[in-house]
Amino acid sequence: MLQASYFPYRLLFRQPAGTSRGVLTEKPSWFLLIRNTDSPQAIGIGECSIIPGLSMDPPNQLEQEIIYLCQNITEHKKWFEERGTQFPALTFALETALADLNTGGQRKLFDNEFTAGKSGIPINGLIWMGEKVFMKEQIKKKIESGFTVIKLKVGAIQFDEELELLRWMRTEFSSEQIMIRLDANGAFTAEAALDALNKLSDFDIHSIEQPIQPGQWETMSSLCEKSPIPIALDEELIGVSHPDKQQELLRAINPAYIILKPSLVGGLAQTEQWIQFATSQQIGWWATSALESNIGLNCIAQWVASQKTKLPQGLGTGQLYRNNFDSPLVISDDKLWSDPDMPWNLSYFGL
């Protein structure tokens, strides 16, 4: 018989993190623990972690829903069907905890070369929003540490300053040396977006995420057709859970890529559904964590490794927090690795 409990937790950033949703200093999380009374020593852990203002999970209802789920964990299949789409981050936590439990409660959810420590996952180096000098310092540090793919947010400072920053990057590093990804988080207006994309294209940009706000399918479709930079959808996918609607969105907009955050799109099953539809339309994809702790990141990384995709992923978030959980996850050069000899420290949960 299954039993469940949960632990609330606030992840604390080492330094304030500038995002499209403002500056974050902490991030609310809840950890779902599931055990089977037949073998109580094995405990599965899943992370329900939200980004206020972006996640679909209603913050004022989430903890009550977690309590409800814990009380009714033996009926988790019914919960998935009836309530899962309302709580994408909690769905991801439940999926993860069950998968962890079913594989022995050792945080090894997938058996592949990544979990065996034989293969690393290529990742991009994320540059946080801020003043131009601060962003330039971050870029230098990332490249010095071995990253060959740099992801920058645009729309955070004056556009001319962002162009100057990119001009400096391309003066220092060619596109053969450094791939540049951009993330606009919907920063451009529909009227100004194409002009901005044309100016950004001078710098050999790999792709740009979400140039305009979601929900403008016709305008986004036109941008995808005319843009000199391949466009990736990110926020556009949030809240679109019905298979028919997902296919309709991809057909209507026809982006070059989609960016998949399991906590935001409703878990791994939903993520795989998006991949299936995208692949059928020859749309590329990569996965990105939604600023989870190492527990959520571990699950996403192991799952990504099982997909055998070659594109660099957005998984380098484990070092952001000063109260993260010690784990086997390590970053070396531009890859995320899992070191089988490094233990987890989950004493917070009594493990």
C-alpha cells in the first residue's frame, strides 16, 4: 500500500537572479515522498517547484492540493486524470516520486550511460539579466570554464546595449567557437519584433526563444516564416495540455524549435507527447529545467539522456542555490555529468 508525505522548502539563490518575472531571491518548492508499506525502506522523491507568475499551478491552492494528494495517494491514477492538468509542477513531482520508488528509491530513475557516469549531457551556459558590465563578466567566466554554447536574455536592458554586447561577443568569438542562443521571454511587441530580429541576425544567432508574448499565433507564425533567426517556442506551450490543441498550435505557428520544461508543461509524459508531435512536423526541441533543485534536475537530466538528443540542453541550474542538496550532479566544461561515486545528502528528509 502506498503512503505519501511532503516537505515544504525554500530554495535560496546565492545572488539575486534577474528573470523576465523580476528578480528572484528565493523559490518555493515542495518535495513529495512516497513509500510502499510492503518495502518501506525504499522512498521515492519528487520535486514540485514553481516560478511565481509563470507556473500554471495556483500558488494559493498548491499546498492544499499536495495535502489532498498525499491523503489519496492510492488513487494517484485518478488524480492524474482528473486534476493533473491543473497542477503541472505537482504532476511532475508525482511522476518523479513514483518512478524513483519503482526503481528502488535511489534517485536512479533511468539506466543509461549518463547515470553510469560514462557520458555527459552538453548544456548551454546561462547568462543572467543585469547591467551590461555584469552580463559581460558572466560571459567571460562561462567561456573560460569551457562552455561553447551561451544563452543570453534579451529585452532586459536597452536594446542598443544588448546589440553592443553581442557585437563584442562576435568580435571576441566566432560562431565556430561559440554558439549564441537568445531568449526574449516575449520582450518585443508584435510591431517591433521583426525589426529587432533582423538586427540581432547580424551576430550569427542559433535561435531565439519567444520573441513576443504567447497567445498571438498568427503574428508568431508570420515571424517564424520571415525571421532570419530560427524561433523557438517556450512560454507558448504552457497551459496547452490537450493533444488536439498541441498539434493545432504547432501546425499554426510551425516554429523551428520548442523548449520543454517538464515542471511547466505537465511532467515527462506531457513532454514526450510534445516531442512526438514536434518530431512529426520536423520541429526540433531541447529541454530546460525550471530552476529546480538537484532533485528535479536529476530527473530531467536522466530522462534527457534516455532521449539520445544531441542538441545542448538547458540544465545547468544546480549551482544557483546556497541550500541545494548535495548530489552526484557535476558540471565539467560544457557538460552535465552524474558521478556514481558521489553520494546524495538528503538528511533534510531524514534519509
